[in-house]
Amino acid sequence: MHWKQRPLRGQAPAGSADPALRRSERQGRREAAVVAGLRELRARRGQAPTHQALAEHSGLPVGWLRWAYPSLEDLSG
């Protein structure tokens, strides 16, 4: 449902799911994107990828990657 649409009668609003569950699902998708991106970038380049290269490949914001993985050792870990 688009965020401007109203739910039909008897239909739960789009944001009614448990916020903790939504956060954990989002975190799982992000971690999967990081792992897949690291695997593919290492196969292509044969070296440790940068935050910028991983952000471009995975579609994740570079700011979030730098926050979640502050050093390149954390990113490559």
C-alpha cells in the first residue's frame, strides 16, 4: 500500500507491524546485502573493498556503512 493510501475497512494500516520486528528484518536485509557485496567485490577486485565501493554495489547509504563498520577491518571482517 502506498503511504498516502488509506486502508480499507477491516484492513490493518501498513505501519501496524511490530517496530522491533521491522527493525530486525531491515537489519537482516542490510547484513545480507553487505555480505553479498563483499563477496562479489572481493571476487572482482581481489582486494579489500572500500566503504564507497560497497555502497555503490549494494545500494546501502555510505554513511550507514561507515557508522556500522567504522574501520576497513570491520568491513572486511
